[in-house]
Amino acid sequence: MRLTLDALETLDAIDQQGSFAKAAEVLHRVPSAVTYTVQKLESDLGVQLFDRSGKRARLTEAGQALVERGRELLRQAQSLENCVKRVSNGWETQLTLAVDEIIPLELLFPLIAEFDALVSGTRIRLTRETFGGAWDALIDRRADLTIGAAGEMPQGYGLASRRWCSVPFEFAVARHHPLADLPEPLQFEQIVRHRAVVAADSSRKLAPRSTGILDGQDTLIVPTLAAKLAAQIVGLGVGFLPEYMVAPHLGSGELIRREIEAPRAPAILHVAWRAGEEGRALAWFRQRVLGDAQLLRDLHAPEAHEPNLGTP
């Protein structure tokens, strides 16, 4: 067997980090060990995986194909490792929680500290997803549990979910934006003339989702909700934002709330997982997140509005 999981993990790290040196850092190895792993793999396979003609080594077509297929093997290996660990004592080797960007990540830190006290041996990994990406992360096996998945659950993928809560949205613009001084409610024909700021859907397998964009409206696509907020504050565009994100910027005058002819309904958020996968860490976090009233209260800062709690 010329391919090893160690070699695939090394290639994945190089591609993710952009260089051999940075890959060595995240893998906790010396750069020469990373270089040796790649050279040995190229020699064993008789295939050039990196183009070294420029200042930076870049994946060849063959190298890219190996990385993409290799990631699936790494995910399957991790799933197998977790399965064996669960058979032994019920605790997963690693549990990945995909948290939608609408949820402040720090709200989960007290739960993680509480979980640490169990001394289970399960490593916790937190990742960020946007819109349909929270569902997609389960389908693609990038995550074991998603927190804050918005909208309807995709059917036919073996997923399970429970409604968690709802978060209201506000249409917000910068104080100096042309829409700031028009009479309310704003009409669609007025809004469509101005660019919308959109946080990109992080889905890889599912079709990307989008909300709040009008037909024919120009868009500025940004990678995160935080970037969307920042772009709207400086007037690069308009759009809906979670009410709790808008609230701190109303008093300062950085943003103003505008009524429109058809307000956006609150986002219905879910906690979701793959049906039939019942490791102890997964069950613990699912139960604690769904039953933690304090976490729901903290979903909005005290100075913001209370979230609307849905019945799970």
C-alpha cells in the first residue's frame, strides 16, 4: 500500500494552509519531515503531486485529485475510529460541532467547560457554517452535530433534527446610505436599486441558499455574517441582519433600522444530527443544547431583544 492516512493528512494540511511550513506547524512536525513525506509519496506513486517551478509549490492536477479523494478517505477513517471507540466505551474519539454563524460561538464555551469535567477523552472541534452549510456539514460528514441550522431539513439524507429557537431579523442601512432618509415603509422598487450584502452559503454538496435578495438586485458577497455587518456599517450595501447584531449599532448611529413593505420572518433554527449515530458525546451535547434555557437567553445580549423560543 503506497498511500497512507499520514500522507493524505499531510497533503490535506499543505493544501489547507497554503505552504509546507505552515502545514508543518499545524501537524506539529518539522518542515523537513513534511517535505520528505511528499517526496516519498511522489516517488512511490511515480506521479508529480506538486509543481515546483514557481516560488510556491502548487498542486498538480493529479495532486488535486488525490487531495480531494483523500479527504473522503480521511473522513471515513475518522468515522471508523469513532465507531471502534464507541463500541469500546461509548465515547467518540472526536466530536465536531458545526455552529451556524448566527450563533455567537462563545455561548458554547460554558458547555464545553462542563463537558471537560467528564474527562471522557473526546476531542471537541468547533467549525463555522452559513445558511445551508449547517445541514450540508452533516451530509458531507464534516460535522456530527449542527447547532443553529436554519430553514427546513433536507430530505433523503438520513438526518434528524429538533426545532430549537427563532431569531428575528432587521433590515438595516448605514446612516449615510441613500435609503436612510426615504419614507417608510421602503418599497421593493426602491431597495432593488441598491446593492445587497450577502453572506455566502458554505454548502459543498447541497445547492447554496440565499434570502432577502430581490430579482435584479446587485450583490456584494462576503464570507461571514461579521463581514456582512461590517460592510453594511460602512455603507457598501444593505440587507437583513439578526436583530441582536443590529441592536448595539443603533445607539451609536452606525446603523439605522428601516421598515420595508414585506418584513423578513424570523429564522427558525434547529439542532440536527445524523439519525442512528448515538455516541455518548453526541447525546450529551444534543441534550444540553436543547435543554439549556440559559444558552437561549444568552443568544441575544442583555441590551438586545429576547429571542423567540420555539418548542423543540
